[in-house]
Amino acid sequence: MAETHKKILFKYYSTYLEEIVSETMWAEIIDLEKGYFKLDNIPFFGPLIATDDIFRAEYDENEKVFMHKETIENSGNSIVQVLVLEEGFDKEIIREKLKMINCVSEVLNDTFFAVEIVRNTDYSLVKSILDEYESLAVIEFAEPCLSDKHRTDLLKN
């Protein structure tokens, strides 16, 4: 993966953790000289970036890695964070329901996972699943990076 991809350091304030966090993610190299990359990971803690977004990064001498500077082009994808509140609840039930509507997710631990919603997925379907479990107090979810396309999906219903 290293020849076509680089690990990029993202530093940002996480509203979930209420502190500045560092998260390292893989990105596809678009133009190394210009520092252009395409995100190839699902962010856990909520920088304002989603999978397939194009961004600029610069090599940071102090950190000894490429560091995210700015997002250049949004893909239309979104990222949602899910926190499981109900002890013993099998998060795979929700992950499977989301997978059936083309939403993959990455697990951080037993109670937290992040979901990628690709541009062509109707976000109102995703939100109805999440709302159902939230209304039962099984989960809480956050929408740190919701694309304009997915915001529009919610207005149609």
C-alpha cells in the first residue's frame, strides 16, 4: 500500500472527546509534489473530511509525517459516528443493516464505530435506522461530516 498511499496525520478538535486529537489515516497519493491526496480511510473522531475527499497535506518536520492542511474537493460522502449505550447490545446488528444499504463501517471498540455513507446512498434511509435505535436509547449518533447531498436527502422527506 505504501507506494500508492501515504499515512497522513490529522490534528483537530474532537467534539466527541472534547479535546484536540491526532488521527493517522491512509490516503491515496494524487500528486505528491503538490501534496494532493484522496482519503482512503473512515475517520473515527470527526475531522471535517470524508472518504474520497481530495485534500492537501505538507510534510511536517516536527512530526516527521505528512500533515493534513486543507480539504480541496468534497466527494459528497459523509461520516457518522455511533456510540452504543446499551450494555451487551450487539453493534453488528446495526452495522449489518447499514451494510445492506451500502454503508460500510469501521469499529474502534465495543461501543464505538464510524460509518461511511457514500454519495449515492439516500441518507434518509440511514438516518431512519439510526433514529430508530436512538429512540430506544440503544445508541447515540453524531454527524460530524454530513455532505450537502446528504443534507438535501433529509429535506426531500
